[in-house]
Amino acid sequence: MAQQRLPMRKIRDVLRLSAAGFSKRQIAASLGIGPTAAGACLRRAQAAGVGWPMPDDLDDDALERLLYPAPAATTKDWRSLPDWPAIHCELRRKGVTLQLVWEEYRAVHPNGYGRSRFCQLYRAWEGRLSPTMRQAHVSGEKLFVDYAGTTIDIFDATTGEVQACQLFVAALGASSYTYAEATASQTLPDWIGSHARAFAFFGGVPAMVVSDNLKSGITKACFYEPAVNRAYAEMAAHYETAIVPARPLKPRDKAKVEVAVQVATRWINAKLRNFKFFSLAELNAAIRDCVTALNDRVSRHLGASRRALFEATDRPALKRPPVAPFVYAEWKQCRAGLDYHVEVEQHYYSVPHALLRETLWARITARTIELFHRGKRVAVHVRSSCGMQATGTTHRKHTTVRDHMPSSHQRYADWTPDRIQRRANEIGPNTAALIEVILRERTHPEQGFRACLGILRHAANFGSTRLEAACGRALDIGARSYTSVTSILKNNLDRPKPAATDGPAIVHANIRGPRYFH
């Protein structure tokens, strides 16, 4: 089966990280793709002459045409190397044997390796998995982040309610210089906010951030292809760093922060165990004092403090942080409906009508809603606070840009309740009264608009006088619809009936007179 193409935004990230000196495996771990896909992307870019930084006018469509031109006929290698990581994963499943995996391999590659050579190559590859490599931490390269397993309580002075706060810990690889703070939760806004404050504390940004597989930041924890949350990845791109999640159930990948968490637990949680805190700010002020003492403590086996090592090793190697602060944003995939609006937080925002039924990405900040289609921003709106209430009684509202509407809808949008009422007043009081009742009683304003416009257009066909009379009759009989007014006009029920005239008395043998009843 052909390999699925990477999104253009991920291809741009691959080229950006490659230009920064990252290997294919590091790029793959950071972006949640396979090393093979990262390598194929780099080869295509090299063949197409595409490098980083890219020209400003090179959009996603043009980049896709450069990297994926019309397919040409190629000759396959007569022998395909098996995917050993995938095979190793399959062998962990119950009942799967090396014989079965080899048979499946030969079914796909008839000219592939024989059974004995296949098993020999797999055993040789498997033998390289067992040894444990001692990690050598380069200055300014890695920042290890995680949450401590223990929490710290804060108390509400009014109600006495206790809230358990999380302890975020970050440690640089070379110097073990440590940062810690308390947050209300482990949600994505707190997780990303802690990263930003840690970068500010260090005064710089490392080349990569090694994180645990926290659900807020890592949407898919996988040995081979972890998926990083898009908002978390956007934060990394803003600071020009890379997110490299640790392998699941492999604490050795983040041994540095495991030790930092252990030390922070002793130097923060244990020291503050007998104190009561009544606000998060008060707790973090106490944590800062503990972190200062921890970083200034001289290590016995190195003869230097974390701060001294940081000043000598990590600080000169850290990248300067960006001038503009990071604006937290959440991403949501949505689809434009037939009314060319997308739903974001129970509110509808318009997109160009040509994109109806298309899949878009919404970038949600505290103030704006940005909508993207294939990497291009197609709409931006001020974020509305008029969402649907929890009771469900409030109707969902729309934010519509006039240029997003088809021309026929734009003409319809020119009619407002005030304009409709003014037009009805020009025809007569009965028409004005009927229009006012319809606009007030209809559940949805658009339904009232259509009915009122249809009634007012009858003035062109039947005349204002007849329309005024028809509206008066509709009010008398309690009719409140376009259909009723139309029926009155077509059946001439708006015209006054002729007065009855007295004729000669009817005399007939079958007619009983008034005397019959007395």
C-alpha cells in the first residue's frame, strides 16, 4: 500500500528542524511521524531544490507540486528489507511466531529473504536492543519536563475547601539546573504556560524538549510514532524548539527529570509539608525560595552548584527567546456546513461560501477565531462570548462576514427589521401592524424576514391599496402568514362585499310562516 502523504505543515516543520541540525529520528519523534517518512520528505525536498527558509510566496499547493510531481515509472529492488521494528512489535502479540511473520513477508515480497536468512537478520537486529546506552547531555540541547507524582494543597480561607495543585518540574540536561512551579491542573493551557515560564526562568530556549507522554501534550503515545498535540507543537515552533516525547514505559529516556522530580519532592514537598497556603501565588512564592536553595546547593561529587554549572555550560548554548510572547491557542478540526458556517464553541462563524462542505482547522485564541484551509488562513473573526448556555434555551448565534456570502444572499442581507418595518409603514397601518406581529412572534428572525418580504412584494402585483386591505382582513381573522395574505388577495377576499338588497317576498306552499311556530 502506498505511503500516505504528510500534511504540508508537517513537511515545513521537517525542513525547519532539519535545517536546525536535527537527525531524522529526532525529527520523527518530535513531529509524530516515522523516520522513514521524515527521510523521504528530506530526499524529495533535496531533489526539488527546496530548502529552509522557504520563499514567502511558496504556498502549500505550490510546495506539493514541487515535492510530488507526476509519478514516473520506477523499478523495484528485487529484495526488500523487512520492517524490523514493526515485526518486533507484531511478535509481542499473542500467538504470533517468527515463522508466521516470515510467511506474511514472503506473501508480500515473493523474491525476499528466505526463512533462515530472515531469522538470522532479525536476531542480529534484536540483539542491538538490549544494551543500555549512557546518555551524554550536550550543553543547551535538552530540557526534560514532567509533573511530580505528589501534589501540594491550597486551602480556601472562606469555605475551607482543599485543592490539590500539581508540581511542574523542568531540568536542563547538562547542568541539571531546575525550575519548578505549582499549577491548578495538568490541562494543556497549564502545561504550555509552564513551559513558557520555564523558558523565561532559564533566559533561553533549548534545542529540544523531552516530555513525558502526558495526555494534554501527546495525543498518541506510541513507541514508533507519537503524535504531539497541535497547540503544543505550535508552541514549539514559536520558540524554535522541538518536542521529543519519551518512549512509553521507558523512564531511562527521561532519567534526568526523574531525578529532578525526586529531588524537587524532597526539597519542595517535604520542606513545605507543615505550611498552609491559601492561594496559588502564595504557594509559588514559597516554591521559588526552595528552587533557589536547590540550585545554589553545592553537589558533593561535582564540587559545584547547579547554578554554577548552568552559567558555565547551558546558558551560553541556549537560544535567545523570541521577542513576541507566545499566544496560547487551541486547534479544532471542523467542517463548513451548507450555510458556509463552522461551529466553534457553540457559535457559528462564516467562511467563504466556496468552501462549503470542506474540512477546515480553527485556531482559537482568547480574542480571535482563525480558520485555515490547506494551510491558508481563509477567515478571521473576533471571538464571540454568546455561546449556548448550559440549559440549552439560548439559540446559537452567527457571526457572518458579508464578503463570505453569495451575491444572492448579500442582497437578502440588505434587508433589516427596521427597513422592513419602514416599508410596511409606507403602505399603511394594517400592513405595518401585520409585519410587526410577524417579526415579533416568529421563533427565528429569518423565518419572519422571508414571510414579511413575500407580503411586501405583493404591493407590486396587486397594488398597495389591495395589500393594505388584505392585511387588515388577515388581522381580523387572526392570520399571521404569507400564505394567508396571498390567499386573501387571489380570492378577492380583500374587496368589500356588496350590500344585500330587499327583494319581493317569496311565496311558496312549502314555506312555513311565523304562525307555524305559535
